[in-house]
Amino acid sequence: MLADRTQIFTESVIREMTRLAMQHGAINLAQGFPDFPAPDEIKEAAVAAIRADHNQYAITWGAKSLRDAISAKTLRFSGYAPDPEREITVACGATEAMMAAMLAVVNPGDEVIVFEPFYENYVPDAAISGAKLVFVPLLEPDFHFDREQLRAAFTTKTKAIVINTPNNPSGKVFSREELAYIGALAQEFDTLVITDEIYEHILYDGNTHISPATLPGMRDRTITISGLSKTFSVTGWRIGYLIAPSHLTNAIRKVHDFLTVGAPAPLQEAAAIALGFPDSFYNSLGEMYRGKREVLLSALTEAGFPVFRPQGAYYIMADIRPFGWGDDTDFARHLTAEIGVAPVPGSSFYSHQELGRTKVRFTFSKKEETLRAAAERLLKLRVGV
Ligand code: GLN
């Protein structure tokens, strides 16, 4: 009785690990969401919006205040101001944004290029929209791509390439040169670029975020996706957005309208205020996460994991081979049930699952005390096994 499209993907492994963590009372370093409060100002703005009766549907493609704020924020950080009337759509999180983008541009059988390791959502997004995913590996230890391999992935059937920078799960931040190379291929093969920039303000070690739409010739063929979840620690609000040329935006808005009608109206009003926070807010975010990254990096290193040092986002990929486990899922379950710290099995980020069998992903989007408690538990790995 079931549709074939539901058979080609599984439930979210990330959320399954959250359930397992709860069941075992483990510290959840699996799902990337903060366990610390959102800024007071954004919470107060939401309360005020509800009191002011922003409680009915907003305009389906986003409250005007929020679209104006997205345009101003894009001008501030990326140097161009998308037209709030024709080029911006507010969606229920970057998750809906990516789904709406794919449904709006992909015909069944079209090819979409994705780097691996990838964020798990791209697989069901492709399955639901009928896209055939073509995977190009990011090569260790620095997760660079091979230019010839990428070029070879482009065909006459390529509709789009997905770029996620800063990258979940690897922590890679794509450089200007890399993005220019990808952009040149997109122009040569006349494809779109769909970018997931949800971690755009979480950067380390002097890395800078380059938004692919800002590169020469790219604005007309780029769908830029971001949202409030990670920057403002409000992953449960489900406020994301897309910036795209108007002919694409028309199609995206239609899909979005019939998927969800709109993101929560009062939270859109609060989001409009939050996007206007001063530069100091955005800069302190990197500072805060830098400290957390150090705590988890040293905890993992001390426990015996070789680690990949992230340049951005808030995840660490760790190598599990020193512990002698042949399977990442068995190891992740053991870590959750016996050691009390839940990671995500690496294979859930790969189509060639063997590439992920040797890894797990930890998030450090947690209070320092949570990370220190996890550190203490992880030490059991070293002596215990
Ligand atoms: N983006 C977060 C992560 O990668 C949350 C994902 C989710 O809930 N599926 O952990």
C-alpha cells in the first residue's frame, strides 16, 4: 500500500540517536541543538509579538517585517540586498526550505550533485522530489574535493549542485577558490547551485563564510538557504528562508504555500528583530562556540579518538578505529548505552556507507558543563574496553 518514494530512505538516524540517548539517560551529543537558553531579547520579542496579536497566518511567503530584515541582514553580511517582494521566501526552517527548493526545480530523473559526507536530509529531499543524487567525496583529512572528480560528476542531466558551507558534519568551510571553481562548472553546464548556509555565523580560526551567490555570475543561478535556528539558538522555532532570483522564487513560494502555508507568525516578528542584532552579537557567537569546540576536542583526544578539527559549524567527526569496533552503529549504541554519551554513527552521512563506518559525529552545541560531564564519561572508554 505504500508509495515507492517512502521506501528509499529511512527515519532520521540523528533523531533516533536522540531517542536512544533519552532511553539510556545518556548525554545527547548526537542531535545538533543547544541545551542552553536562547538570547533574552529574542524571547521577549516573541512574547511581545503574541501579546500584540500576531497570531494569525502571516503572508504565506513571509511577514514583510521579516523579509525586510532578511534583505538588510544579507546586505550587511553578504553585500547585496535581495528584493523582499520578489526574491525572499520564509519557510519552516532550512529543512522545509531545502525540500521546497528541490520540489520547485527538480524533475524526476534530474541529477543533483551532493558532496559526501552530507547532511542526512538531502537524501529524502532527493527521493521525494525524484532527483537522482550523484555523490562526490570530500577527501580526508581536510575534506577537499578533487576538481576532476567534481567536473566528471556534471552531465547534461545535472540540474543542481548542493553546497553546505560551513559543512555539517565535517566542519569544512568552502574557500572562495573552491566555490569559484564550482560556480564556473555550474555556469558551463548551466545548472543551479542550492546552498545550505545555516551555520554561516559559526566560524573558527579566521575562516570566513563566502556565500556562493556573491560570486561573479552566480546570483541568477543560486538558491541560498539559511535560517534562525543555529545563529539564535532557536531550533524549535522553525524559521528558515530562501533567497533566489524571482522566477525561481515564484515556484518556490507556490510549493511552500501548499506544504506549510507559512512559518509561525509571531516567531517571524521576533526573528525580524533578532536579525537586526548588532555585529557584536554575531561575533560573540563564534567566540562562544570556539570555547566549546576546545572542550570537546580535548575530551575526545584524551579519550583516544583521532579527530577532524572543524573550521566551522558545531560538530566534530571522530575516528573510532582505535577502539577496535568494526561498525559505527554498534559503537554509537555502545557509547550511548554503556558509556552514557550519544553520538551519530558516521555511516548516516555517506552514500558509500563504508566511508562512514570508521567514524562517529559529536556535537558541541551544549553548555560547557554538559561537555565536561561527557568528557568524564568518555574517559571510561580509554581504560574500560
Ligand atoms: N541539524 C541538526 C543536526 O545535524 C539537527 C538535525 C535533525 O534534527 N535532524 O544534528
